[in-house]
Amino acid sequence: MSHRNIAILIDGGFFLKRLPKLVNADGCDTVTKVTDCIRRMCKQHIRFLTGDSSRQWHQHVYRIFFYDALPYDGKAHHPIDNRAIDFAKSDVAKYRLELFDALKKQRKVALRLGKVNKDRDWTINPRYTKKLLKTREWLSALDQIPSPEGDAMPDETNLTLSPEQTQSLLNLRDLWSSLDGGTVSLGLHQKGVDMRIGIDIASLTLKQQVDTIILVAGDSDFVPAAKMARREGIEFILDPLWQEVNADLFEHIDGLQSGLPKPGTRTPPQE
């Protein structure tokens, strides 16, 4: 068994989103359990590559990098729930900060934190947008309301609606009544995470600090950095956590393996 210098780079946002699909709900419902899943995943990767499943598996690890973003700490007023929101005090923010604090205490783990910015105001969930745009057709039932002269509004308006027009207005009422707090979201966007992953891949490669890089991620943004690393002789392995990847990604990596069990199995076989 030869000694290896292996860096494991984890896209934290992707990992936390995929984890509930790979383990039981009670296996990732606390920060302690999540950090344990990270440790087990990394240990399994090391075993795959070195055959070392002992307690000394860390000797092959250069560093475990965990990339995420500091939670948004601004305030906003929810347009549907009509309530003030302090994002810094949200459960999501508290959980993320607790996780970061726990990871700082783990052996050979380094945090790389970007930030979350507000790029735009509240927006409606795209799956409701098409429905709402159709309401323009239903508004034709209101064309019978006389236009005000100047600033004067009619004291009383009597509408005679056809059954179809009445139904259109009822549909309009029901659609808007169905919108709840989860229908809209504030335009928050993660900044600096992908950049940090790319910089670290380049730095590890050009400084020859490792011979193998394992990237736990689910998109193809890493391809330029992976190509550079492979040209410099670095073994580059992708762990998409059993998420399907495009076939054309295989030409840019040296292997595809997952460090957590495939859903429905007990052990993650090496691919």
C-alpha cells in the first residue's frame, strides 16, 4: 500500500441537497450526523484509492475542502405573508453556521466560504408564472366597468356578466387565493463558491501538492479546471453522489465513484 496525497473538494450546497436522497432522514437530521456522513464519504474514497480502511486513513489526505456560502443576513418584508423576515435569525442560517463551526473542528478539513447576495426582489415561482399570465384573458370580464372621467370614480357599477365571464373571475380569485408564502422567493444568489473551487484545483495542481483530486459536485462548471489538472498529471475523480452526469463529462475525468451508498444498497461499489 503506497502513500497517496489526495485532496477531496466538496461542493457543500450540492452535498447537503443530495444527502437526504442517499441516507435515511434520521441519518442526516443533525449537524453531528451530517459531519459523520462527510467523514464516512471521505474515508470510503480513500479506501477505494489506497486499500487503506484503517483508522490511519487520514495519512493519505492532503486536505478536505468544504465549499459553501455564509448565509444571507439581510432583512426583507414578505409580500404575501405580510411579515418582516430577518434572514440572519432563520433556521437555515443557524443550521449553516452551526455546521461550519463543527467542520472547523474536524481533522484536515478546510472551509472555503463565499457569500449570498440579493440580486433581485421577490419573484414568483416559475411554475406559477404561466398560470398567472393567463389571467389576462380572464380580465376581459371587467371591460364593462366604465373608465373614470378624470379622478372621479363611479358611485356604483352594475355588471351583467355571462356565465363564462363569471367563471373567469372566479378562476382569477381562486388562483390568487392559492398563492401562499412558498410561492415567492427573494432573489438570493451564491457568490464566489465556484471560483474558489477552481482556484484551489489550480493551486493544488501547479504547486504539486497532491497526486489525486476528488471533486464532489453535480455540474460541469469544473471542466476547465479538471482539464488543466489532468494535463499536469493529476488524477481527477468525480463524485456526483449517484446523480446522473452527461456522457461528455467522462472525457474530462479519470474516474467516477461515489463515497456514499447508492440508494437501496448498503455499500457503494467502486465504478
